[in-house]
Amino acid sequence: MGKVRLDNVWKRFGSNEVIKGIDMEIEDGEFVVLVGPSGCGKSTLLNLVSGLETLSDGDVHIGERKVNDIAPKDRDIAMVFQSYALYPTKTVEENITFGMVTRRVPKEERQKALKEVTDLLHIEMLLDRKPGQLSGGQRQRVAMGRALVRDPEVFLFDEPLSNLDAKLRVEMRTEIKKLHQRLGKTIIYVTHDQVEAMSLATRIAVMDAGTIRQIAPPEEIYERPVDLFVASFIGSPAMALVKGKVVQSDGLKLDVTDEEGTVLFPIPRELTATAKSFLGRELILGLRPESIVKEGEQRGGRQTFAFERRIDVVEPTGPDTLIIFTLGGVEAIARVHPEDKAPVDSMYRFEVDMERAKLFDPETGKRLSASS
Amino acid sequence: MSARQIHGIVRATSPLNTFLRLLLFAILGLFALYYLMPLFVMIATALKPLEEIRTGTLISLPQEPTLEPALRAWDSACVGVRCEGLKPYVWNSMAMVIPAVIISTFLGAINGYALTKWRFRGSDLIFGLMLFGAFIPFQVVLLPMARTLGILGMAGTVPGLVLVHTIYGLAFTTLFFRNFFVGVSDGIVQAAKIDGAGFFGIFFRLMLPMAPPAIVVTVIWQFTQIWNDFLFGVAFTVGDSNPVTVALNNLVASSTGVKEYNVDMAAAIIAAVPTLIVYVFAGKYFIRGLAAGAVKG
């Protein structure tokens, strides 16, 4: 069974605490992506699961077994490394079968497993080559082949795509997802790329400074981030976080004032009860680019609100055009149809769907929810 | 303008430039001459009969080249009271240098691998101390080492010399291999651990096959150092177990009657040839190893 459970896991290097008491439970067949800025401890956490790093405190279970003191080779895992870590003096075939040779698997069985993997990854024609003679994408395949051939309960991926160029990265991403759907094995995947995290994961764990900020399915992470960190880390381009003051003026409003004037954003209906206690104090308004469009273009928005700002920059991306403007002293981005673009420096009427806007408590960083 | 321009060659563009260039080549030529002259004298003298040395000048070419002095130096010149030439001492040196190079290179490879890929608390300190060993002047260790060899019952023997050279070579061999293995991705070792390979499995099956460039550098270095060593040879061996460097000194010092310069020179060449051979053969693999590493990317 490919269940993985972490109980109060700590990792210290000297006095430096890298992992600070993480609890996590991963079900069989899940695809969990650990994502976070560099130095947040995501690779260390993966290495604790693989056994390449030793625990300072806590327990790691894989399947029904506690594996704290079990060597990496006996943990029923396979790992794909960022650097691929192929054995440079060995051919592709020897790379893939190295583990089986080490474990003295009979030759026929080895050949059978090799054949299955090479068919799956389409690398038959590379078997006699050395890693130095392969392209980046081919090396990536071989590295995955070496992991797949073990047929483990849990796969560990450590930023496997970050050395590939953009196009290949997207292709391999899809391929990894297909592989997961086909094999149904548990995967723990580390990346700093939040797009990769969103597109692959069944659940995302957003990490920061050795702790997990939020672990949830991608849609929930995106739509209901627990705090400012998760909100600003997930989403590209990032969410605009605008400071405003809660005022009472024909209903509860958020007052955002800058040199262009004052905008009174209506508080999202379901949050009015919670926001009432902030009357006279500051809140942070979080607006994702796709929730800001040209006035009148909001499709299905139930609580729309329009305001006017000067355009700073226009960035066409193809399907959409990004309009960058300043709101409350910070940069905000609107995602509009290409035909809705307007010249730089002109005034523009934006419209937001307040139902999709988020509110954060500036002191705790937590997102306001209807119940709290 | 000359009709044929060779791409990439910078040509002199003004008279001053031309003058400076001539000056440059004159100085370079002088240095080359300075460097090659002793070699020329040595080879020329070794090929002359004694008669010609007495009558001719130092830099004249041999009129009747002969291998007689070389043959005498090889198996009949007197070293002390023993008149068998350098031959037995060349074998002594071989019996010393081959095991010493193999053992010190092998141990250096394991050290370098352990210090970079299986880091432990204090591994940097240990490496620092080993590096310190590379800077110890060997005169300092002569007496304690002589005592140690005496206790081990290896004083005055070739195996004793092998031990000394192995120990004092470790600082350098470890340094070479550490610097090589530090550039090898740790991921390879981690992947191999997950694949179930252990310390020696990873070393023999993955690390050593990657290391020919480091091995060649280390072998060249160790071979030259140990073969050319005089101090340990003269201090820790006696008579019949002398390495060739000590025997050469004795041969030159123990000529009776007329001084046979041609035999002395030939003997010096004989003593120097093995290191040249190692350079010529291993140097080729060294370059090849570097090139193979470069395209791997």
C-alpha cells in the first residue's frame, strides 16, 4: 500500500531548523505536490521520506511500516532527481537495470521489466547509448525509466522538470500526469513552479520556512487560500493585494485611497458579518487578475463593481491581454480580452467580481471566511 | 598585403610592432636554448667515447656516436664495490614505485570519495589535516620514520620504502581525488543508494569508472615523485636495496681513476627515462580523459 504518513517530523542541521514539526497523511494513489519558495524545506522533506536524510524527530510511515531506521533501498520507493543523476559511465540499459543487478534479480526478469518500461517511455532506441549522448528530454525519460522499473509503492520526484526548456517541460508534465493516471501509484513531487503544482496535483502542500501553510486540492488552494502567503504564492500572474479601510457608507465598504482618488469596494456579501468587526480598521483585498476585466464583460458575476484607474503597462499574452495599473499604491493586473485593450496612460473602467475577491486580516495574514 | 591570410593570426601592423615582436621571439628563443642546452650536453656526452670528451668541447656533436657508455652504465659500471651497473637498482626502483603508486592512488581514491560523498562530522577537519600533510618538509619526518621502520622490522628494505612513499603520497592523492569527486553530482550517489548499492558498490561500479582523468593525474604525479625521490631512498635503504636515484649518485661518486663523464651522463639518462615514458603514455590518456569529460555536459 502506498500510504505515507508523517508524524511531527523535524529536521535540524545543527541549530538550523529546516523542517519544523510537519504532520501529513497521504492516501494510496494520491499525487501530492510540495511547493514553496527555495529554502522552504520541500526537498529536505522529500529526502526524509526517501531516507537520504535522517530524521531529527518524529516518525515516517510508508504503507503500514514505520521506516525511520530503514535504509532508502528497503523503503519501497523510487526517486527521480532534478539533475537526473544518471550513471554517466553506464549505458541507458545499464542505468535502468542497475538497481535490479544490485538486488540480484534474475536476468530474464530484468529483461522483462526493462522491456515494459522502455515500451512505456518509448526509449527502445536509446538503450545502448551513454547519458552523455542523450538530449535533456531523453535523459529525463531514462531517469523516469530507472524509477518506474522498480515498481515501487511510492514515487518521489525532486523538481524533475526544472532543467528542461519550456516546451519540453509542458510535454513531460502531461506525460507524468498520464503515467500517474495509468499506474495509480502514490507520487510525492517537489517543485517551485506553482503552475506545475496546479496542473499535476490531486493535493498541493504549500510550504514556507519548514512548515506546511496549507494542504488541499489545487482548486481549493487557488480559490480559498488560508493566508496571504498561499494567496500570493499560487497563481500567475500573482494576486494583487491592496490595503483598504473598512467603512460604513451605504453598506459596509472597503475604502482604498490613492493619488487617483478613492474607491469604495463593496465587501463581498457572505463576508459582511465577519468584516463588521473590522469596522474602522484595515483589511487586505486580494484580487486575482481574471476577476478584474473591462466594465460590462463580467460573465456571471453576481456582485460586480466598477472603478476607474490609469493604465501603466499593457502586456499581450495571446489569448488574453494583461493591463497593469496601480491601485492603493500596489501593482494590480487585469486580464482582459485582447480587443478590450486601450492605450497606455489612458483612463480605463475596470470591473471586479466581488464574490471572487478575498479579504485578509493584515495582522494575522489569515483569510476571512464566512464562518469565522 | 600577403596573398595568403591565415585566419586567427595577429599580424604586426607597424615598425614598432615588428620590432617588439622580434624582441619577443629573441627572448623566447634564448630561454628555450637555456632550457635545452643541458639536455643537449647530456645526450651528446652520453653518446661520445671517452677520447672525444677529452679532446673536444662540451657542446660539440659526437663524431663517432656509440652506445658503449650506455651499456656500461646499465650493467657493468661500478656502484660502490658492486660492478653490475644500474640494472639491479632500476629493478629496486620498479619494485618500490609500482606498489607504492598503486596503493597510494587506490587509497587516495577511497579517501577522496569518502570525504566528498559520505560526509561525516569532522570530515572537513580531516581533509584539512591531510592537506597539511602535503606541506610537511620530509626532512622533519626522517628520524621518527626511521625509528618506526626499525620497530616494524622494515628498515633498509624496499617494502619499507613502499610504506613510506604510500603514507606520504596519501596527502596528494587524496587531494586530487577529493577535488575530482567534489565535482561529481551527489545525486548519482543518492540514486545508487536508492538502487541498493553500498559504499564499495558505488565506489567500484560508478565512481572509479568515472575517474580516469583523476587516476591519470595522480599516477603521473605519484610516479614522478616516488621515482625521483632521493631523500627517503638514501635515508631508509642500504647498499643493495638502494633505488636508482641513490645508485646514480653513488655511481658518479665512486668512479676510480679516470672520470667517465659519458657513463655518468648515460646513467643519468637511464635514471630519468621511466618518468618520461609515463608522461608520454599516460599524458595521452590524460588529454583524452579531459576531452571526454568536456563533452559529457
